[in-house]
Amino acid sequence: MKLQLHFLLISLVIVMMSGTSYGQIQVFGEKGIVEEPKAWGGKMEELTSFNGKEEVLFIQRNTSPYGGFIFDMDLKLDFSTSNVITFSAYNPKPAKKLEAYTILAGVRKKGEDGQLQVLKKIPVKSFDQWEEYSIEINPVEGVDYKSVIIILQPDSHNKEANGMTMYVTDVKAPAVVADEILTYLSTDESGKVIQMDILSSGDLKNKLKKTAFKVIKNGYKELSIRKLETYDRQVILNMDKPIHPNDDIRLSFDKDRLEDTDGKVLKPFKHKLVKNNVPIDFELYSDLNFTHKHVLDNFHGYRSSFQKGVTVPGNVEDMAMKVELKEDYWGALMFNMKNELDITKEKVFKVKVFVPQPPEEVENIKVELCLRVNQKLKKQLKKKVFITTFNEWVEVSFDFKDEEPQTRNFNSICLAFDPSSSTKKGTKLYIKDFMGPRKRNL
């Protein structure tokens, strides 16, 4: 017989030895149980962060009457304690003037099958800022719902939604039904501890030995566990040596049995990703003007021009590199590194971007960072972000932690810019302070 699980809310602090359970799960977000969301009726991008939120989905609608996100779970939603779906959404102000801007959200029996679903339409609260949405649904008795659906601008039979965009994260649903202990794995900020938080109801019933786990760093090196502690709601692995910020950490469990007070057990798993929360120590690689610690001063533009040491609009004391697109196509700034980037150690990069207020039809500027070998496209790694804040500096991050690169070392950078408009020529923006993880032993 399956037992009911209740998951901890992402916004709540998990306290050791706490036996409390909560009647919601995070379907998608930092601790979301859906790792591969889907989309239809538009183009989807999965972003590591956007405007202060982590793990964000972006969609740009096409001409389909319906389109949005599908969050498929292998677990049945349980509405016995709650029938509320919540999520955070950021809707950039659309260029099109419509009578109403709406979102349709709810649940389905499964994924793309719309035969058995319960959805509710709500108005978009505002534009250009994060808003919290709550949907109360009335499920049909006897139907096993396993998917959450969020649709942008439904009923667009005259192509009203074409080009509209939306960002979504922190999607939560009621409790689910399952038959095993579910967990969330992460390090603490010191890197000395790996935490296995229990997300299900029922406290842990028995203790574990450290030999039950195996910790692998960067795909090959086994790390030594100094001590293991088992609490009601958490298992703590104290490491012999601290984990570093860019380490890829995987955990396996297969040599013991862990049971909770409800009779559920933790199923064996191999090479499960551990979220690395050790802060990165950043340093300035180049100010993109006249200081270049780790970057060669050999910048060149692709479908763009650039000028160093330019005064930023509205601030005569602020200087940056000015980039201007020369064609109605995306443009880029390219440059080389003094020393190769090692993607096993240097995985997160940042740059500051200032975009003067663009024409009304431009809802966002896509900024893409490409890591390359000799500026060749083969085996390059790419990450993109979208800028929707104009007339002020925005620091954007490019996180390559989840990538599986075909090569380890890169020596060149392509920083590409693409306004969301057919007219791109003449777009101006300013950039400065390209940063990455502190380099050691150079």
C-alpha cells in the first residue's frame, strides 16, 4: 500500500531533528522534483537564474493557440489536504496591445493528454516584475493527476500570443503519493559537510554507517567521509577534506538500509548530483577597457563594432566598452584568454551589461557566453541569459556546472547579443567587468 509523502517548502529552512512535514511539494525550482520540464506552442529555455530567482524557465510563444510548460511527475498528486497550485511568474511587457493578458494553469492526468485536466484562467497581475500566483482547482474524483500545466495567453486563435514571453519558477503543488523516502542533497557553504535532507513524512527510524555512501568528485576521485550523523530529518556526511566551489559532487547509496517511521525505505541510488553551495571566489579577468589580468587585449567584433573607455549614458564618471550591432542579426564581441580555462575548475562567469532603453518592440536582449577553442564552433559550450531591465547596470551570470563538455580546456570567448526584435541594427549596449573563479598556481 502506498503511503502519502509531504515535501518541505523551498522557502522554509530545514532544521535538523525536526519531524514536521508540509503539504506542498516544489514541482520545479531549486529543489524541484521535475528535472526535465517540457514546453509546447513556443520555444523554451532553462536558465540558471533570472532577476533574482534561481532555476527559471523561459518561453517565447509562437502562433499556436495554446502553449506553455508541462511538468510531468511519476507521482500522483494528493488533494486531501490542499487543492492549490502556486508559482512565480515574470511577464515582460508585450509589444502587442490586447484586451486582456492571461495565464491558464492547473493539472492534467498526464503530460500532453488534455482529455482529463482541470485548469483555471487568471489575469496577468503586472509586467516586468516577479509576481506570485495561486490557483485553486477542483479535481475530479477518481482521476490520478500527475502533471502540472502553465499556459501563457490561451485561446490565441488569431495568433495574439505570437512573440509573447514569460519566465516561471518555484512551481508548487499539493502533496503526492509515493512508496519511498525522497531526499535532497547539498553541501553547506563551508564545503565540509554534505547534507541529505528528508523531504517525506515520517522521521528516520535507524542509524547509518559511513560505509553506506560513496562520494565522487569530478567524475573520478573518491572523497573520504570522516564521520556520519543520522538525525530525524537529515543525514550529515562530515568530509575529511573540504569540497571546493566548482567541484562536481556525486553521491551513491547502496550498502545499507534506511527506513522511516512510516515504513518507507530509501532506495539505492548511484551518482546522484549533490548541489554545491560553496561560494565561488570571483576575480576580475578583464574590465573590458584597459585592465586585462587574464584576457588578451585582442578584442574584435562580429557583426558589431566596439569602443573601449566610453562614458556610460547618465554617468560621466562610469566608463565601459560600448558595443553596437551593425546588422539586423545578432552580433558578438570575441576575445582570447592568456591561459586556458579549465572547465572542471572554472565553471561560472559574470559580466555587467548596461542597455539604454530600446524601442518598444524590444522586450529583452539575449546575452550568450560561448566558451571555445580558437574561436571554433566545434565543441563549444554555450549559456544564455535574458536582460529585461534597461537604463541600469545588470550583472549576469553564466553557470556551466551542469554541462558535460566534449573537451576540458578552452582558450577563447564569444559574448553574443541578440535583441528580441527584427530590427537589431544600431542597438547599443555597454559592458564591463568580465569575472570568473579565482585562478590559482599561475
